[in-house]
Amino acid sequence: MEQHEKLAYCGLFCGGCRNFKENANCAGCRFEEKLVDDCPTRACAINKGLVYCGDCEDFPCPSLKAFYEDGVRHHAMALNNVLRIREIGPEIWLSEQEKEHTCVCGQRKMWFAEQCTHKTESK
């Protein structure tokens, strides 16, 4: 499952979160225990042995619908991510996300960043 470490069960791309392996040092919901131990989606997906919630016959369950509709911008984005993953598969989606979340300077770009926020050295 390590190849899917940046794919949260709910459909979020962990690589776009500033806490993923930085700041709060979250390892993502596949490997993190303390920061996400209260997530019902995570527990359910692990119990069912799912790669992500889009593989579940109950998708979208009431818990996920509440998450996607709670008014948090990146939670709403996760639903679109799951629908895209269902079309193209997790590996291709992760590749797309890596490209989308890599800044022109080569560093990681956070969710919703439209411009480079990294300082580049002048020559």
C-alpha cells in the first residue's frame, strides 16, 4: 500500500496538504495513527480492506456524504477526486496529482495554490 500513501481513503491527495510529512508531520491516513485516529472513514476502509472509498459498494455512504458536504473546500474536492479515480484508477490519478502539485520550481505545491510560493534564488 506504500504506493498509495498519498491517496487518502476519502479521496484527498495527501501530497497537497502542508502537514503531510512536514509541520504536524502527518504520515497520511494509511500510516498515521494519532492524528487521524478519530476518522470513521479511515477505520471503515481499513476494516473492509479497501484501497480507497470509491471501491466500496456503499459509496458514498452517509459518513462520506457528510464529509463531502461539510462546507470545507478540500473535503468537497475529495468527492471529485474519487469520481476521477474510479474513471482512471489510483495509479494514474496519483501521477496526475503529483504533476498538479509540483511547482514550476520543482517543489511541492499545496492545495489550491495558483502561484509559486517558494523563494527562488536569483542568478
